[in-house]
Amino acid sequence: MTATVFANARIVDPGRGVDEIGALVVENGRIAASGRSALNQGAPDGASVVDCAGKAILPGLIDTRVFIGEPGAEHRETIASAGAAAAAGGVTSLVMMPDAKPVIDDVALVEFVQRAARDTATVRIHPSAAITRGFNGSEMTEFGLLREAGAVMFTEGRHTIANSLVMRRALTYARDFGAVISHETLDRDLGAGVMNEGLYASWLGLPGIPREAEAIPLERDLLLARLTRGGYHAAKISTGLSAAAVARAKADGANVTAGVAIHNLALNENDVGEYRTFFRLSPPLRAEDDRQEMIEALRDGAIDLISSSHDPQDVDTKRLPFADAAPGAVGLETLLAVALRLYHNGDLSLLRLTETLSANPARIFGLPGGTLSPGGPADLIVVDLDAPWIVQESRLRSLSKNSCFEGARLQGEVLQTVVGGRTVFSRG
């Protein structure tokens, strides 16, 4: 038997509504006790004791939207490097998008991801599978076989399905197999621009993407979710218009949830500055009013989770004119610290913030973790909530360095990451 006691810690467990000074005991890869009741109760024979000195222990983060280059674009990110970046950022589980070469749309590729993750990654990496073959938008994949093989969600990754009948069938099949459809919505014609539509885009001379380009296909999906009673997750919404639509669907009893990318909570269109391509994102950075509405939607429950939307791009795809640069930014290593801005400035309680980063992703997609309850897997992080640090390219473990927070001063640092009772990252 192996055992570790984390003593004198601030235990934050949204699943039990716990935020208190206590201790946490890990035995054989699982949590044996946690909270105030475990404080000063001694340690199992042979256990190692870690004095947390008042630092916080949170459930390991679960990131449900991570793009990885492997297979086909390993120069941008491998499964191993994504795992290292995740561990350093406090992410103990992640869902890998099917955007690869080839697209992850059959059982053999799902098994490849699982095997590579088992052999090379230090965190839990769960494969997702494409809704349609090769993202062609018409021919559906074998949901039953892919689900049985281990796909935890079905998604078109960066793509949006235009055919309403295909989306209806996808929601129906996913319902029958107990799966969730996770979909990023962007009308191809309305969304042909490169940044948020508005006065600032006009000043820069760049074509804009209106809020309606996201909301119109989203409204269609929400109607189909009501019709089919299938599980639907709006993967990345960025406007108050979209948040209001999700809130209405939830009020009507639809089985829907929504997520937001961390950069749409922390940045706005003004951060694009003078054509800074690291801020070329999808969905684009929106107006400040939309950013505030995203925070409000997180607070009131219209939005359920926060993702990093980690999307590594190399210099060949970013060091281009703004309109030609590929959208996307890395974010695994900065997810927690940037999210903690919402806690430090009083926008969200630490319990609610932790819920959106761990408990809700686990619940929505049926993943292990997201809790510090006794009996659960020992996936946890020790965090100094107040430690200041500066994002520097040399510090990032991701193979790609396209962070839209480069040079940012952040507050909150992961000191230790534990997966299944095993320390996979320790600062210093």
C-alpha cells in the first residue's frame, strides 16, 4: 500500500460544496479522506506527509477542448508534449479533438490515441471522434463502434455541420448511445471574416465576423436538441446573444450545456492591437460588453464550463498578415492562472470557478475525476492561489509557443499535479 497525506491545506471540492481548511489522504491511487474531518487524524503506516502550509488543493482540471498535432502534424504538438504542458498547468484530464491527419473517425484511430496516451502521456487523454467521415459534413461515422472503443464525445472539431438533417441524426444516434454532441457553431458565409465585426475591425481594415454568425447555427442546434432530446454541448460560445439562447433552451428543458474558451473571458477585441496574429482566434475576441456577458453567464449557470481551446500553431501559420494567419492559441499551461483572475477580482467564487474547470466537465462527458470525494481517483492539484508569475515563451512546455498571454502577469501557480495518486509535475 502507498499512501500520502496532504496536511494543512485549503480543500476546495465543488461536488460537495466544500471550501475549508483540512487534509487529504491518498491511498493506492484513490482519495481515502478529505476535508476538515481528515485534519489531525494521523497518517496510515508508512505514509508520506506533505505540509501544504495553507495552499489550496483542487480537483485536477478537466479540459474538454484540446487540439493536438499527432498524428500528422507532430511538429506543432505531440500527445507527449501536450501531456507535459497539461500537467504543468494543473490539467489532469483532457479531451483530444479529432482534427488530425487523418481525421479521427474510425476505431483504429481512437485506439491509436489511447495507446499513444498510455505509452507517452503523464495525464489522462481521452479521444473524441468525428461526427462525419473526414469532416465531410454528410456521411456519419459509426457512433456505436467508436463509443465502444472509447470515444468520449462526438464533434466536428473546428468545423460546423451545415446540414440540419445530419445534425438531427447525429443527436438522435448520440442519445441512443449515451453520448454528447459537442459542436462549434459558425455560419460559413456570415463568418468569413477574421475578427469581431465592429468599429475596431473597420479601423484596421479587416473583415468582421458578426455575433449572428455564431448564434444562427447555434439556435438551429438548440431546436434540434429539443426535438431529439439528445445531449448537446455548445463547445465555444462568445457572445451574450448565444448565452441567452442557451439559457432559453435550458429553461425549456432541453438537454444542453455550453462552454467558453478562456480567452473570451479574459480578453477583448482591443487586444488585437496592431494586427497581432497570436490574437487571431476562433471564435474571435469580442467586444468588452460580450466579455462581461460571458462572465455573467458563467455566474448564473447558462455557461457550464471553461476550456483552454488549446490549438498549437507554428511560425509558418502565425507569422503572416493577420487575415492569412491561422486562428488558435496554446492555453493548457495558462488556463488555471488566467481563470483565477475571475476569482481574484471577485467575479466568481473559487468554488464556482473550480466547478466550471473540473466538476462540470466530468459530469457532462462522464469522465473520471472532478472531485475530491473519498473513493474518487486521486487526480488533484496543489495551488498557490496568490503566487505571481509572468508568461514567458521559454517557460512553456508546449512545442508551439503561440500564447495570447505572452508577457502577461498572472497570479496563481500550480505547485504539484497528481494523477491517480502519482505526482506527474512538481514545481522546483
